[in-house]
Amino acid sequence: MVARLATMNDDIAGRCAELLCSARILTAPDPASGAEHEAGGLEFVHPLIATAVYDSIPPGVCTAMHGVAAQIITELGRGAAEAARHLLKVHPDDDEELVGQLREAAREHLAVGAPDAARRCLERALREPPLPEIHAHVLYELGCATLLTAPAVTIGHLQSALAVPGLDDGERVDAVVRLSQALLHNDQLEEAVRTVEAEAARHDAGPVRMRLQAFQYMWEGIHGETVSPDRSRALADLARTCTGRDNAERALLILRGFDAMTHGENATEVLELCDRALVNGRLAPGLGWTDPEWGMELLMMLGSAYTYADRLDRAESLFAEARRVYTGAGWRGGHLSLANAFLGLAYRRQGRLREAESALREALTLAERVGRGLPLYWSASCGLVDTLLARGHVDEAWSVAGQYGFAPPYPSTIVLPDIRSVRGRLLLAVGRTEEGVGELEAAEKTAASRGGHNPVLAPWSVDLAKAVAVRDPARAARLAADARRQAERFGTDTAIGEALRCAAALETGDRAARLAARAVTYLEASPCQYEHAAARIEHGIAARSAAELDRGLDLARACGADGLVAQARAALESARVA
């Protein structure tokens, strides 16, 4: 290959290679390096030598040689991605074939999880430029390559692609869906809703329109403030006709299950809806984590519904699969950040607090690369603060909140766990009671506007009841009773157990001990072991039971809940002194 590039015959090239090796400019590859090399291959002794040689070539000659190198690689069938390294250096010249090669190289890069390399190829293809009839295609492909690494850039490319002719109907719908996803992840949720709503109005009833309507319901369903009961009823009516026969119907079943979960409807029905969206307990073909038609957001909603309906085994399986798939594909942007954040959420709910903290820190590191203040950034930071509070690391939680801007204004999307509930709990934990109560009351107003809430997803009523118990016991009692009603409506062991823990905290003496014992009974059957540990310790304190405190202490240690461990030890020490 080098001989062809230098226009030498093989004999002369061989002698030159020997001279360069003798001069310690080239060398045979070191087998111990573990790198793969062709038989008889050579490499520069040091990268600085390679750079010096490259820089010594006159610019015009260098550009021409890149063009020849790309041609040689293509003729030898070594793939468009390898040739693209050279094509990127060639001057634009209205070369239709070069545009095609760069598009093919971008597809190869995306297939092996290299979106940045794909982006560079497509940006270079635009400068060629492409013919008018394929210009929109290149813009669309460029938008796809930057979807969750640079949402704002994606929006510009996809809007440009939709503004010029070239995309057929199917490609246009795909572009609209991708555009709405980018708008969502750029915290432009209302525009995302309008985008798919307007496109749906262009189509007659059928699979395409149902897909667009499903995305409209999806984006409306994760709006943080303005979801109305009427919208939930309309979604319920639509999902009632779905049997799960195709992915459009499965998507609507997932959306209905998520909506029912967030509003605290019966958990058994939530699980039934979610299970009907699966095929033999697994994701249907075309609904995988990297499948482009429906996107990852739908599956995140599915896993979230399982998370808060006490099916944490299934939620963990889904989110672990997402992380495994994205890691294997080399996707290091927003996809992998969200996979880590939601896996951290599942671990947090299970009581595996150390693992939750690790996953959420990784999620936050990845999210910062995409951009601060975006919804995926809030998911990671909120989850990390919530986990640190559960661990009893209040000072660290407060430090993280300050470092990562965990304070108003909040994004327009729902954040899991509930952002106001977590922020309110944090403020209460650091002694800023009035501000904490204000956050929890704001969460209460949001729940009222949405027509109900899940008391496990948004536990503001429990925390608010405890916060106002001393100064307004009547209000605290009403809040606790409301939490109990919502919990019994939802019907999970976790929800009812947490409501009973709240009721016990507002009582004293034997009544507190009885309520705490009932909370233990429910939470022992729950998959949420942190809450179970807390209930054991609270029951041990109320009932003055060293045995119960010991059991709670063991559970707290297993969870990594250092604050609960300290509480149990202090209670045991007090009991021994008494």
C-alpha cells in the first residue's frame, strides 16, 4: 500500500524500508504490545517521528496523497470507515461519490458505537456539498448521529432536513420523531409535543398516526406540571382497545401503565398493562434499547412503572440490559447516562445504596458531557442526592446539591425520583425547615393539578406530615390520612408500609408501637430493604425491643445506610444504659 502511495515498485520500496529501519525511523511492531498488525508490517519508532514526517509534506501534495490513499484503501476493500480518515482531509469538490463514501463510513462508525466519528464524516459530506436531492438525507443522518450527545445541534440539523425537499413520507416521520426526542432532551418539551401533534394531523388513521399519537402522549405524560386528568382518561380509553398485537399497541399499553403508576392507580392494573406490552416476558422485536423506531424513553417509562409498582426484579433486569447494550455498542453519551441513572434508581429502591451511588455518579459524569441543566442531568443529580440522604450522608448530599445546581428552576419534565420531594427532604435534613416545607407544598400543588399522585414516587405527603407535626398536628394528621388512602389505593406493600411508618411517627406509646409493627409486616414483604430496615429500627425504638433493633441494624448495614446504623446503635446504647 505504501509503495503504491509513493509510486514505487516493490523492490525499491523494500530497500527503502530496510534503510529506514537501519536509521531507526521505522521498526517492526512489538508483538508484546498486543496490537494486531499485518504480516511484514512496519510502524514508526515514535509518534513524534511520524508527525514530523507528515508535517514535512507540502500541504497541496499532502491533500492529494490523502485522496490517493483513500482510493487505495477502497480498491482493496478495507471499508469506508478506514478510507474516511483520508477523505476527511480532501478539499471539497462537488464529488457525489465522496459524499456516498462518507455516508457509508458514518454508518460503519455508528454500527460500532462511534457517533463522533460518524458526525465528522457527515459534517464533511455537507461541505462537499451533497446533491440537492440527498441534502436532506445527510442532514437527517447527521441529526441521528448527535441525538443524545448534542441535543441542541441535533435540533438544528433535523429542522433543516425537514425544511428542504428530499425525505419520503417514512423518513419524514422518523425525522419528526427524532426531532421531538431531541427537543425533549433539550428541555423544550412543549415544542416536542407540538412537533409530533402537527405531524400526526397530516396523516389519516393508521399505524403511522398511532405512532405519532403515542409519542404525543409520551411527551405529555412526562410533563412536570400540566398533565390533566382529561388527558389520562383519553389515554385510558385508547389503551382499552389495545391487545398488544403490534408495537404501536404495546407502546400505548406502556404509556397507560406509566400514567397509571404516576397517578397512584391500582398497582395490579399497572403491572398487568406493562406485562401485556412484553412478549413472553421480554421486549418485543423492534422495541429494543437501540431500535430507532420507538426510542429509549418508552422503555425507561416501562422500567419506571415496574420500579414503583414493587417489581424491582424486572426493573433491574431492564435497566441492566440497557447499560449492557449501550456499553457494548460504545454509546457513551446520554443513552448510557440514563441507563446508569435508572439502574441506580432500581438499586436505590432495592436498598442497594452503595451500588446505587456508584451508578448515579457514573450517570452524572456522563450527563455533564452532554450539558448541565438538561433533563437527563437532573435525573442523575436528583437520584444521587436522594441516595446520599438514604445513606445518611446529609453533608455530602448538600455539597453535591450545591456542586451540581440541584435547586430551582427545575426542568419541564418529570424527574424520577420526584424532584421537589427530594429537594424538600434535603432542606429538612440540613435544618432549613421553612424552605423544605415550601418545596413539599409546591409538590402538593403539582399533584393536585395532575389529579393524584403515587405516594412512593412522590412522598411529599409523608415528609410534609412529619415536618408540620409539632406546629400543626391537625394538618399532619390529615396529610398522613391522605397518604394512607393513596397508599391503599395503589396497593403495594411498600406504599402501605411507608404510610404506616408516617402514621406511627405521629403517635406515641403503644399506638406508635402497634402502627410501627404493622409497617414492618408490610415492608418485610416489600422488595425495598432500606425502608424495611428503617421500619425495623423505628419499631425497635417504639417497642423498646433490642431484638428488633438488632435486626434493623443488620439490615441497615447490608443496605449501606450509615445513618440508620448510627440510629440503631444509639438506640441500643440507650437501652443498655436504661
